[in-house]
Amino acid sequence: MTTSPATGFGAVVFDFFGVLTFNMVEVIQAFEDREKIVRGTFLRGWASPEGQELFRRLELGQITQEEWNSRFGGLIGVEPAGLMARYLHDAFPAYPVLRVARQARAAGIRTAVLSNSLGRQPFDPYSGFDLAGTFDAVVLSADVGVRKPDPAIFRIVLDRLGVGADECLFVDDSESNLEAAAGLGFTPLLGLDEDVVARRLRELLHLPGSGL
């Protein structure tokens, strides 16, 4: 057992998009405004059967990012070249949450990123975050062939951290992912606002109010 006697938690697992980055609803709205398309266009495409299948296959590494660009661009009626980079243009780091992640690790709490991957070529959304240097483990769906909310990917991150689910906080902006994690014994934390998440993590982990 690695549970911290002070907090009851030995580890924290963070979703990437929308938790370690700006809120994804705002990222999508900014993309739609730049592309001069009606707000809601992207999410309607994402929610359609074709859109869901494209994201599923991309997250599992079954299609390339360029294939996704071409097919999803056609689905929502925008130029496909460089679409992923344009879509994620405003997915800037959520610095308050990243500071807490560093604080937690410095306090002896294991930390990990668990992300449904959106590919790394030709655009790498993880570039500049130094995930390998900041976290004890980084699990990307395309690398392991399974995606959230499949329980198998949560077990992979627990194995890499060397902790049990009952010792672990899980932060995500998706209700379905949180429900899956809770079903395995994780303590779920909804992550929609970076300042709220940072404050709540400090409370749960008994960390001081200023980060590293």
C-alpha cells in the first residue's frame, strides 16, 4: 500500500484534454468562431455515428491523424488540411492544475496522465507539456490499444503506478469516464474549471495553497 497517511490517497490520475488543458467546450467554440462556422457544428459532427467512429478509431490508433483530418473535415464542412492543429489551437496548458500535479508528486503522491489519444503526427497536442518529466506514468490510448471508459485502460494505469484504485483520485471532464473509474474503486473528481479543480485537489490532498 502506498496510501499517504495524511490524505488517504497515494495517487492522482489526470485526464489530459479539458483537465490539463483549457476547457474543451471553450476550445471548440474558439475553433468554430475562427472557422466561421455555426457554433455547435463540431459537437454535432462528433456526436454523429460517423463522428463517433472516427474518434474511436483515432483514439485506438486504427487510423492516422491525417485520415481523421480528411474525413472529419468533410463531415463538418471545413478545410481538412491541418484540422487537428486548428481544432486544438486554444488547448493551452491549465497551469493551476499542472502546478498541483507537481506539488502532489513532490509530496510523495504518485501522478499519471490517462488520455484518449488524438494522435501525435503531424500535430502533437502533448508537445510542450513535458508529461514524462512531470508525471510518474503517461498512458495514451493509441499506445495500449484500449480507450476510456474501458476498465482495462484504468487497470493499466494502476499497474504502472503500483497502487490500488481505492488509493487513487481520478480527474476527468467526462461523466462516463468518471462513472467507469468509480465503478473500479477510484475516487472521481469532475474537472471542468481549472481553478476549481486545483483548489479541490489541494483540499483533498492536504497541499498548501501555492504550487511549485
